Amino acid sequence: MEFSLAYNSGMSKLMEQFEKQGDKENSSFFNEYLPLIYDRREQSGLDDLISKMRAVVIQVGPDDGLKYLEELYLMTPYRFHALYENETHRIYVLRIKPEQPDYIIVEPLSEDYYDNVSCMNGLFPRGCEKRRTKYLGEIFQVSDLAEVVKVLQSQQIRFQKAENVKNKFIGNENFRFTEPSYFTANVVGYTESDLLDYEGLGLGKRLDLDADELERLEKMDALQKHFGLLDLIYGIDHLATRVFCGSREDAILEFLTMSNYYYWGSFNIEEMNSSTNVCRNPQVKNELHSPAKVFTANNTPFYVNSVKDLASPTEDFVRNFGRRMHHIAYEVEDGETGGLKNIDYVVGKLVESDIPFLAKVIGECKDIPDLKQIFSKASKHSVLITEYDQRCKNFGGFFTKTNVAELTKAAGEDEGLKTMVGD
Ligand SMILES: [Fe+2]
């Protein structure tokens, strides 16, 4: 198919449909290629072939799987759905509702397991503390897997091949995963399955949790219900990846090349010398059904920051841990419980249960639409921060500038070059 001239329309339907938000300026390269990428997607059929995000995939260290499940049982509405074991991994599938993405945790069976994730993590002083542990990427449902792979390969996107991949979940023939991105270190996965039923997908031997494992999860389930948290936390709202300053536009455009998302906009967070950049799925009205993808980067690279004494917590994180998923945000129901805003109530109960948070809940939520937000400390099992968001009075965005500045600062204080107890 001949594309080159056809891409010069310069104004795709998606750009007409969704007005760009935010105040962060993009380069002329970005402004030139964004509509061309949309046009290429439409003409190559990808927009029609790809639908919603159906799962997120996280690799944890050996023996961290169940501990991570216990944490998720307390902090999120995710519940155990199925367990499989293949030649290399235990695969835990967790679910909230069928219409929301599943949470897939892959846990290496062997203490000696190392793969390409370990190599990437090994490059960074704090990434190497938990070398097997990393958010891997998302899985999108597609109507024709072979066609998606063919189209993306023709656009120079590379895929991981079963014969070269150590992780047998990533090498499964019912899925195809891109190579880890040079810009984000995340992969994008595709499957023809709606992932409502994992039988027949070759995930390995189906297992049951044993009595001890079930008891551990039931205990956390009972605790969450006792506190009344289950109905207050909805599900994943957005997934936020941190990248190096120079990779910001590449990270956005590459993700837009490989998905059916659109660029919502970029916001300058002056105080923290960073920006927050958001992509959303045009097929859903509610992010819970296909969460937003957020990319965060410094405005200037670390090596010039001393010239003007600029803040650098975002790039410090990337230098310490590597480019990677930084946090997963959950939406909290708007309203009050026991005289407190729901988010304050939820966080208060989690703190009582020894879940550590960075700073306090930020944002006011008085008489106008507003957002209250908080970051947990990074999980010992996934290295991921959990963000909670309460959108008061139908607040329409993903953050406020003041909130993000305070959250970024609080996280920065916890993400320095100190030692974490590793796997
Ligand atoms: Fe966030």
C-alpha cells in the first residue's frame, strides 16, 4: 500500500474531534508527525483493528506474587480470578468486573530466573535492587492479530519472538508483545481474545490456590470489607510512565503509533520542572474501561539543571529506577463516609493497616469541581506507587497543577539513592 503522499492531509479526524488540552508546547517535529501518525493508523486499518485495553501485566520477583495479591486485596477492588503455571512463571489473573482490564501478575518459578527485564533494571542503581520486578505493559484486544502485527512490522515496530523470549507468558502464541520501548521500557501486547475466559489460551497448567494461600487472601478481603473500602475504590483510571526529558515526545508518538489512543494534551508543571502528558482511548466514555496512558518527563535534562537551579524529581526517578511505569491511579467514588471525603476515609483506613503513604491527601474539594489525590509509597512487591483520585463535583481532568507539583515533590523525597530491600 502506498502511504507517503496520503499522509499529508495534516488534519486527522481525531484532531478535529478532540481539542488539544494543556499549555505545554510541543516541537515542530511532534506537531508535524502527530496528524500523520493518526492518518497512517486510519489508513492502515489499525484504528478499526484495535479496541480496548483488556489487561495490564506486571512481573514480580520469585515468591512476591501472593504477597502482592494480599496488598492489592487491601488497596484495590481486584480479586483472584484464575491461576496458571507454565514452564517459567506462575500467572495470577485478577479481576474487578469483566468490562474493566484484568490485572495479570507473572511470577518467575525459579530464584535463578533472569530475563530482558533484569538486564534493563540492572542498568539503574535502584532498578537493580529488584531486578525481576517491573510493570511490563498492557494487552489490547484486536480483531485480527496477524494483521495488526503485519501492519506494525511494516511501520518498523518490532515484536518479541517466542523462540527468543525467556518469559513463556510473553512468548505465548495467543498474544504478541512488542519489544520493550527504547523510550518507556514498556511493551504493548495484543490478543484476539476478549480475556473474559483464559481457558484455551495456552497459559499453562490450571492451578488452585492452596488452603493457606486462600486463607491469606480471605483475611485481606475481610479486612477491606470491614473498613468498607471495597465499594469506594472503582478501578484503574490512568497508568503513568516516567521517561527521560528527551524521550517525552517519542514516548507519546510511539504509543500513539502502536495503539488506538489519541493525544489529549500536555501540562507544564513549572514548579517541578516537568510536564504531564495524557493519551486516552477514543472508544470509551469512562477511563475505567480503558485507562488513560500518562507520560511524565523533566522539561530540561539533569545535566543543565544546576545552571538555573531547577527541580528534577522526575528525571531523578528515571536515573535511579530506569524509564518505567511510576504509578497506577485508582478512582475513588465521589462523596463522603463518616464525615470525611471518601479519599480521606480510604487513606485513613489504609494507614491504620500499615500501608505507607507519601505526604497527605492533596487538593481541597470545596465548592467547585476539584480533585483530591494522594500517592502511596512504592510497593515492596511491584515497585509501583498507587495513586488515589477523588473527582469532586464532576472534575474533568486527571490532575491539577498544584496537586501534581506537591505529589511529585513528595515522591521525589522517597525515590533517592537509598537502598531498598530487594528480591
Ligand atoms: Fe497520576
